Amino acid sequence: MTRVLLTGFGAFEGQSVNASWRAVHGLAESWDAVAEGAELHVRELPVSFRRAPTVLEAALVDVRPDVVVCVGEAGGRGAVGLERVAVNLVDARIADVDGAAPVDVPVVPGAPAAHWATLPVKDCVAAVRAVGVPAEVSLSAGTYVCNATFFTLMHALRSDPSIRAGFVHVPRTPEQVPPGGPGLETRLTVDALRAVLRAATTAVQDLRVSAGTLS
Ligand code: PCA
């Protein structure tokens, strides 16, 4: 059976919850391994530059996954974002939960400037839209803990392209945002993540459709 590792983050930036862990936990509670044809293993990562990569790398060893999807929350976004590229750069706007705010340092010294996601990102976007949730390909996961985790993941798996891996940013829950702000109900984020995992475990190759931008 396909082995899937799905991670979400704990709370940060003064919030009491993180929409990503809410959704990852919700999906795990309703997961039917037989119907999905896949075992789901979930982990909560701390929003810490130092500790998130360690917890993730331990999970990779433990789970030996065929598919890995890390999920984080993106305040201000209203659509689920399939991240296409991880950059080897940390430039923290705010301190992480350990009080660290590194600026202009590499995630992995000596590693390449960037790694591509190996998830079929366009298939994943189509699959999320098909369950009625807004989704887009994103060309930047930022320069904070999510991007650092994504880069760590893709660097760890660089010599094993048979493992499909990537990163998904999800909107905050409606309770986390002021009225009228962009948010997504957790049950819809759960549906979106289920659709991503189905596409990731079944797509033969990525869709050839444009998701490019001019600026
Ligand atoms: N979002 C932050 C870090 C953790 C999270 O959920 C980010 O986008 O880097």
C-alpha cells in the first residue's frame, strides 16, 4: 500500500491555532486507508527554523513514504496554493516560536539555489478545484519556516525522484481572520488536501496546462 506522510504546523504569530494542522488532523481522523489505497501518517511540525527540519527528517526515516506533502498556513491567501519551487534562502520577517529570526542565510549551506516540487502540481490544482475549492499554482512559498521546511524536504529527497513531494499553503480558518478577510472552512481545506493526495498518488504525469504568470 502507498505510504503517505502529511505534515501541518503548530500555531505561531500570536494565533491559537494553525489552519494547516487543523486540516491535516481533520483529514487523518476521517481517512479510510482501504478506500484510498494508501496509509496516511501525519506529523505536527513546530514553527521553528531549527526544529521543523529535524522533526521532518525523523519522520522521513520512520515512515519511509512514497508521497510527502507538507502543509502550512498562508495568512492573506484565499486559495489553496500548490507550491512549485523551494528556494535556498531564509529571510525571516518575524521571529519563529524559538525567538529566532535569521536574515539572508541559506536553508542548507552549499545546496543549490532552488529545488522543484515533484508533486504533479497542476493535476493537484485541478483535483482541488474539482471538489469546489479555489486553488492555484504558487511560485513562492516565501522565505520563512514553510519555505525552509519545503527546501529541506526536497533537498533530502533530491536523489530519489520516485518519491513525490511538495508543499501546500492553505488559507486561514474564518475564525482567524477579520470579517470579510480571506479564509477557508477547515472542512473544505480537508477536502482539498484529500484531493491533493489522490492526485499525488494516482496521476501518471502532470497535466500540460498553463499556470504561468507575466509578473
Ligand atoms: N506558515 C508559515 C510558517 C508556518 C505556517 O503555517 C510560513 O508560511 O512560512
